[in-house]
Amino acid sequence: MEFSPILFDTVVIVSKNEDNARRDRRSLASFRPQRVEVFASGQKALAFLSANHADMVLVDSHIEDMDAMQFLRAARRDLRLRDVPVVMVTANTSRDQVLDAIAQGCAGYILRPYSEDTFAKHVLRGCQVERVTEIERQQIADARDMMAAGNFDDAIEAFEEIISEQSQAQKYYDMGCRCLVRQKFGQAIIAFKKAIKINDLFAEAYKGLADAYKAKGELDEFKRYLQKAAEVHAQFNRLEETKELFIEILKYDPLSPNPFNSLGVKLRKSGDLAGALHAYTQALTLTPEDENIHFNISKAYYFMGNVESAKVSVEKALELSPGFEEGRKLYRKLYNREYPRPAGPGSPKPTVTMARDD
């Protein structure tokens, strides 16, 4: 079955199981690869990939000299392989294994035994995710051509058009986290990969703006946009770390009714107040009527020095549960008076057990 006009030049298969490698090679027929290289050794495969272009890498869980997660980590550390989709093809159905693969940046996860339709769908999806910013990357290339020709104002306009939708990276990151909660792992992979690609694009566009302003001799603007490029990288590094923490929580506490809340508590205790606040906000998208989360948001705002926002959130917590004692204590601290609605018998509403940011 033909799924796509996408045709491969080179595909690398990494597996020490000859039967698995043969099956994967046959399944690639619909993509008409010109060259298929098979390696039993992860090190030899990485050496080949560092020296040669590849359109796709299929990684089995059975490799001679390393496990699949080590291979994924090594591939993601090599900037030359940044845009090469790496798809896991494995019989390992462990939920933790899937989460580990997502944390390491795989472009897809195919379970053996698979149908030809399933294989083609996941391979195609992996390619499409890696190519998600092709149009914008061409815009960046065009803008740099404008700079080379001395058309700095046109280049600046082109770079500014690219960064006008900067919130997209955060949107896809949040979507990935929500998909993880619902165990929609395939959708989570797509969302996280899109977030990474878009974020890299924005950082590159800010760097382009900095270069254009430097060429014009406007050094203040040069420094401003260079700083923005650095901030984009710094923000996403924090998000990547947050994602890894979040995945660990899902592995060890899969029955938690709202893992975003647990993640927020961990981040707040580690000193990452901005990350904690973001996690709590995402928690509300899943359980908006939980007073514990509103309380945690209030605490985060309080520690950040935003007293007015802290007041709004603690009032919301107490509206939901007037007898919520920790909330009443925080209310007293913020207002220097008792919460006006007294706690009486039966006031607290039944709640599930949640992590409270004490």
C-alpha cells in the first residue's frame, strides 16, 4: 500500500536479530529506499550516520553493544543527526520503555509483530514530524540570502514574520504532556517533536535578527535579539528537564489522579517557581475543581512575590472547599484576617488525595 510520495534515499536498520532486520527491510518497500544499511552494532551504526546522510533510522531493542535507549541518547547528542527521525521497532510493550523512548526523543514506536499498514503509518508520521518546519526553514534561508545581498530591512521583516507565532512551541509541549496523561503515546511523540522543532526555529530566527541588526550597526538591537535567542534555548532546556521529571512521575506514580500537580510540587521544592506555576496551570486543565491545585498556585505566586495573584487563587480554593484548613492559613497570611466563610461541619467537599505544596 502506498501511503505517501515520500521516498527514501538511505535507511539505517540497527538490530542484531537477523529475522527482525529482514522483516523491517521488506516493510520499507513502499518507500522505495535506494540504500538500506543494516548494523548489529550501535557504535558502527552511529559512526556510519555521522559520516553519511540518512532519511530514517529503525532501531530494534536487540543491539550488540548497547541498549536502545543508549543508542537514542547518543543519536540525540550528535547535532549532525538532529533532523534524522529515529523510530523504535520492538516487541517490548513495557509502558516504562515507551516513556523512556519518548523522553529520549524517538520519532515513533512500532510494536512487533506489526502489520504493513501500521509500519508504513508510523514511519510516515516520523518523517512528517521531522519535516514540520520545512517551509519556515526555507524562509530563514531566504532571509539569510537577503542579508548576504545587503537587504537588511527585508531580512528583518522575514525573521520577524517567523517569530510572530512563538507561542506554538509551548502549545505543542503542553499538548504532549496532556497526551502522556491519557497514555496517547503516539500523539505525545508528535507533539513533543513539533515543540522541539519549532523552538529551534525561533531561536534561529532571533539569532538571524541579531545578525541583521549587527550588520546595520544597531548594536543595542543586536544585543537584545541575541539575548532573546539565548532565552529561547534556556526556556526549552527547562521544558525538556520538566518533561523528563514528568515522565518519571508517570512511571512511578501511574495512578496519580493529576501528575501535573505532583510535578509542580517537585519543581517548586527544587526552586523552579516558574516551572512549578506552569505545571500547576496545566493541572487545572485536567481537574479544574480541585482546591489543592488552586492552593498550590497561590503558594507559587506568593513565593514569587505576586501577592495579588496569590489572593485570587487562595480564594478560589476556599470557594471550592471552605473548610480547607491549609487554604485558610494561607488566607490569614495574605489578608491578615480570617476567611469570611466559617468552616462548619460537613463544609469540606470530598476530594481525591493530591500532592499539596506544604
